[in-house]
Amino acid sequence: MTPHTSSADAVVIVGGGFGGLFSSLAVHRQLPDCPVVLIEPRKQFLFQPLLYELLSNELQEWEVAPRYSQLVSNKGICWLRDRVIGIDRLTHTLQTLSGDRIPWGQLVIATGSKPNDFGIPGVREHGSGFCNLSDVRYLRQLVQGFHRRRHPNAALAIVGAGSTGVELSCKLADLLEGKARIHLIEMGDSILPNSSAFNRERANAALERKDVIIHLNTSVTRVEANRVVLREDDAIAHQGLVWTAGNQPDFPCLQPPPSIIRGRLAVDGDLRLQGSTDIFAIGDTAITIDHPVPATAQVAMQQGEAVGEAIATLRIGEKPPMFQFNDRGEMLSLGIGDATLTGLGITMAGPLAFQLRRAAYLTRMPALSVGVRSAAAWLINR
Ligand SMILES: Cc1cc2nc3c(=O)[nH]c(=O)nc-3n(C[C@H](O)[C@H](O)[C@H](O)COP(=O)(O)OP(=O)(O)OC[C@H]3O[C@@H](n4cnc5c(N)ncnc54)[C@H](O)[C@@H]3O)c2cc1C
């Protein structure tokens, strides 16, 4: 069935996260008369960098997870609440889970990534992730449980000391108020391997202040209901485990199969899928061969903006410009009322950095809530 919502002329965007939402707004801005279809199964956009503030109630759900009906539907962008299960590059159509076959003029794949447990037994059964609203609800219950039931050796394990593991440890330590110890387990020899030395130093100091126990050079071999088993046949008892140790790209089946590098869709410098003239892939799911960029919201949003311009250029018969990432630095939340940031010529930590991070909550995108606009202003300005 071909719904009247799409035509062979439409720009169709698959996935409404950072890359997809910003592409759809940018395409609509550049080409106001062109039909734009955004296909996304969730009913709410999720601003993941603010999930910690949602967990601590410093921000509310409507600020961190506004509904697509408010974000795009009233802007002339057609939002289809569906999941794409297959993309046929030869017939220029895609297949959705609900059975629709949808044609496109240009296609943008922005389906993001999903947690990677690296096949370690028990992670899925006994651990939670920290990337969506149900994870936040689960962790809120866990924190409440620790407050209700006093347990002499209460402990929470967080696996992975990248930014998510570190930020979450800080926030949970504040919320737990000493009712449970937090073990932060990392297989590498330092926390935050990709961060600036300043942010790493400030984060180490915050974790120490909050009594978070850091286990470096420590690999997890198995997760059980109440203990996490380490390489040396050592184990840590826990009453809750959060897995933040890695992500893997997530995209629907494409035919003919595309070129894949490190599990991600290989794109050229102008963000078009290798060997394709009218399919773009952006965000966590894509990799540029010559100039690899990190899998972050900052990159996905800038790529989304760039795709708007690229498609407008293609439609007047010209070659799209090359994408250039403008690194705006990094802001890390270090618990309630605390943050560290480096970027835009600023290096700062403590309550003032927290205020600045909040102050970055000033406008850039009129379509979004104040909270989203704010952080987006920091991430996207070019
Ligand atoms: C807790 C947390 C904190 C973070 N903090 C930061 C930060 O401070 N700074 C930063 O730059 N980055 C941060 N990140 C990383 C950032 O969120 C990701 O890099 C970013 O979301 C990637 O954008 P994306 O558009 O590629 O994917 P996403 O934003 O994940 O969006 C993908 C979308 O595609 C949809 N989708 C998936 N499959 C299909 C399908 N088959 N059909 C249709 N739709 C589909 C999904 O439902 C989802 O809405 C954080 C991540 C997490 C989890």
C-alpha cells in the first residue's frame, strides 16, 4: 500500500533522533514546498544528554522528551509513527513494519545506535541500560527501593566509565545519599578516555568526593542477578546493574547491501551513502571514511543541518558540499548542581559551570522546549 503521505518526490527521513529531527526541520526550511516525511516509531523525541537531569527531577519529561506531534506535525512535516524494516535502493522504496511501501526522492537514514553487550552473558537479563525513558523510570524505582529498604551492603554497579557511566554515577550518588555504594567498573586504564584532561580531572575529583568506587583495568565476564563476575574470578555483589559500556549502530536491512565499515554505513564526505546519489546516512549509524567523527549528538545535529543544505543543492542539479564538523567541546554533568565544561574557549567546573550549562538552555530552535533549545544551542551553533 502506498499512503498519500509520500510521493516519489518526497524527502523521507528514517529515524527521528538528533540527526533525523534536525534533518527534517532543515529540509523543510530549505525546501518549504517539498513533501517531507519523518518515520519514527517513538511518540517522543529524546534529548539523551539531559536524561540525568530527568532522573534527578531537575528537568521534567515534557522538557527532555517533547512529542513529535508538537515538534514537527504542525510544521508541515508528515510524521509516520512506524518502523522501517527494509530499504530497496533499486526501486527507491522502503518497507515499514505496518506494511506500507513508501517511495522517496531522497532518503536520509538516521537510525542511531543501540546498547552493545558484546555477547557477555546475563547483561540483558540482569542489567538495565541508560538511554531511554523506561531506563529512567527503572532507576528511579531502584533509588526509591534503596531509600526504603536499608541493606547493610547495598551496592549498585555501573559498567563502563565513558561519559554516560561517569555522569550517571555522579547523579546516582547524589540521589542515593549514601544508601548504597556505587561501583564504577571500567576495562580501560582511565575514566573518560575521550575527554579533555580538565574534564577527566574534575570528574575524578567528583567521583572521589561522592565515594564512588572505581575499578579500572577490570573486565566483566558474566552478570548474575546479584553479582557481577570479573575476569580474575572475582565478583562484586550488587542489587542493581547499569550497562553503559558500549553501543552498536542500528539500521534497517538495505538491498543491495551497502558498504559497511566498523559496523556502520560508509558515507562519503558529503554524507551520501557510498555508491549512492540520493541516500544520505548520518549520526551514530554512519561513518565518514576520510574524516571520521565521533558518534555524538553534536555531530548528528550538525549533520542533520548539513543534509538540509545538501538536498536543496542536489535538487538544483549541483554537487552537495562536503560536511565539516565544528567541535564545540564537551559539557559533563557531575551530579546535582555540578558540571564541568571545555569548549568555545571556556574551561570551567563547579556550580558556575552548572549554571552555564543551564544557561546554554537559551534559544536556538523555536520548535523545541526551553530545555532542549538550550543544550541544542551549545551543540549546534556553527
Ligand atoms: C545518556 C546519554 C547521554 C548522552 N550525552 C551526550 C552529550 O552530552 N553530548 C553528545 O554530543 N552526545 C551525547 N550522547 C550521545 C547522543 O545521544 C547520540 O550520539 C545521538 O543521539 C545520536 O543521534 P542519532 O540521530 O544518530 O541517533 P538517535 O538520536 O539515537 O536517534 C535514532 C532514532 O531512530 C529511531 N529508529 C531506530 N531504528 C529505526 C527504524 N528501523 N525505523 C525508524 N526509526 C528508527 C529511534 O527510535 C531513534 O528515535 C548521549 C547519549 C546517551 C545515551
